[in-house]
Amino acid sequence: MDGAAIIEQLMTTEGRIDPYPLYARAHELGAAATAGPGGIMALGHTAANQVLRNPAFALEDAATLAGAESELFSHASIALLSRSILQRNAPDHARVRSLIASAFNARRVAALRPTIATAVGRLLGEMAERGADGSPVDFMEAFAFRLPVEVICELLGVPAADRYRFRTLASDLTIALELVEDLAELESADTAAEELSSYFTELVAERLARPTGDLVSDLARIAADSPDRISGQELLSNLVLLLVAGFETTTNLLGNGLAQLFHHPEAADGLRTGALPPGLFTDEVLRFDSPVQLTTRVAAADGLTVADLPAPPGTVVFVMLGAANHDPTRYLRPERFDPTRTDSQPLSFGGGPHFCLGSQLARLEADVAVPALLDRFPRLAPGGVPTRRDRLVLRGFDTLPVTVR
């Protein structure tokens, strides 16, 4: 099976539900492999990391995509994301990212620990009430979604009454991040993009009239006073991105982590007793079952290579984060879930100038939430058959039923 065939298999439902056997076969091809005309897969940990850190491998934006692919930008979802830092190259990326980064520095994130702990306690209490009679509770809906959405909305300044409307909208919008084969698949993503843009348009206007000291208020004022620093369209796109990215991946991290605890009760015991540090557990979940499985780059300079493969300008590079995290030349027995690893460097948050701004916040939420969950529910157990999302790029569960009594 060559690289193109592996990509083709990964885009099937079976491949999306369990991509890891395909990654194992891909590693037999080397640290990188061709993936059809004009495409390369970066499979090895070192190769993927080097692509992520080299700005000559650019993001796919309006400047790097041409020809037939330019019609992508007629879709509201693609246009919206293309104006965010997720899809911007230098110098625009650094200009806008610098305005947002201060909200996610180590001091501000650490100061959120009491807020996170309070939200965790309340949500666990609600789970206890819902499952008091032994009925299954969907962990994804009751906790894994609600915790990170509360935290990011608190940081942004989104009113509490609006917060739980976003799960379906975010799920629909992120279709635009998948490897879609038919642009008609973007219909629900476009609808979500328009609704989220309208929501933040109204919220920005409200915060300009009555600022409350939150991130929306601060960025709205900058956009109004200094549009050369961040334009109105950039403001809306990045607020949508912060909202969606602020809980979408953390939701999957919590769900993927709990699934591993059910498979590895010794890890749950270690977290309960304190023998296993939460940070090591979080690192291994990120490595073993990454919430983000791949990202793409485009070669934008001459003389580039991916491992030993030449990547002439225009080459699309599939950076296979999930495969790189299972690289057998980097990790001993990568197919084994082992939270005692101390040398883990998962690429799940990316790398280089586009390293995820919210990585510290996601780790903190998991480090606080998982031990509290296990402490509150000593007999936490599966409550039914979970369902995986039929996605490749963003990997997680739709439902994960548990019993808490």
C-alpha cells in the first residue's frame, strides 16, 4: 500500500474510526511518503516536527492556493477561517496573534485554576444527580463539552445564557477543517460560519457600547481604534476561532482520556492515589489518541525536503500528527498506552509559529478535571456503547455513556 492508497483509506469511515493500523502500515514506507501527484505525507516524528517549525512550509491560504481550489474561498466557512490566525502566514499571523497571545500567557492561565475547579465541581454534581438512579449519563454532553466551553466563554466574555448553543455550531463549522472530497459537504459549515459571525457581530457591538474588561471588549476596542492592527473581519474570524478551538479539542481530549481510563484501570488507580501525575497522563493521551490527527502545509520555497523527499513549490504536505505520535523510531512500543512515559513530546498541539495558543489551558483543564472526576465517582464505569465522530482531522467521541453510582 503506497501513500496515496493510505490517504484514500483514511478518508473512509473505517479509516477515520480507527486510523492507527493504517499509520502502522504507513511507517513501513519511511519517515515520509508520496501521497499522489504533488502530495507528501510527513509520518515520522522528526519529519513532521521539522515541517511544522519551518515557515517555508506555509499554511494553505488564498495566496498559496490557486486555480480551481480558489473556489474554496467562496464558501463562508473557508473564508471565515482563512481570516483567522489558524490560516494566516507571516506577517499577518504574527500581527494578529500578538494581540491574542497575552490572554493565554502562563500567568493568566494559571489564574484560571480556581475557576476551572469550581466549574468541575458543579458539573460533577450535576452528573451525580442525573445518574443517581443508575441511568447512563453521556459524559461528552454532560461534562467534556460543558467544562471547556464555560472556561473559554468566561475568558472571552460570552454570556452564560448563550454558552450551550455552540456545540452543534462548532461541530458543523469544523467540517471545513476536514479533507472534504465534495464542496457540497461544506453546506452546514457555511451555515454555522454565518450564524457564528452574526452572533459575534452583535456581541462586539454590545461590548463597544458597554465594555466589561473581557477579551471581546479589549479586541473590539483595538479593532475600532486601530484597524491596521486587526480589522473588523479579522476580529470576527478570530473570535469564532477562539471560541471553537477553545473547547473543541479539549472536549476530545477529555473524552479520549476517559476512554483510555476504562481500558486501563491501573492508570485510574494511579491518578486516584496520586502515584500517577496528571500531567503524565495528559501527555500520553495526547500522544496515544490525539484530538488533532493531521494538518497541512504547502511548500512555498525552492529546495525544500520532507525527510529525504524533495518538496518543490506547491507541494501539499500532510503532516500526520497522529502517525508521528506513534512513530516507532521515536517511541518504544508506540501502540501501547503507557502514561508512565517521561520522554513524551506529542505533536498534538502543532509546533513552530503556529503552536496552539490554548495548549496550556487545555492541559490545565485536563489536569484538574480528570483526578476530580475519578475522586468523585470511585465506581465510574462504561454505561453503554460509545460512538465515535466520523472525522479524521478532529478525533473524538459523539457520545460516551457512563454510570456514576
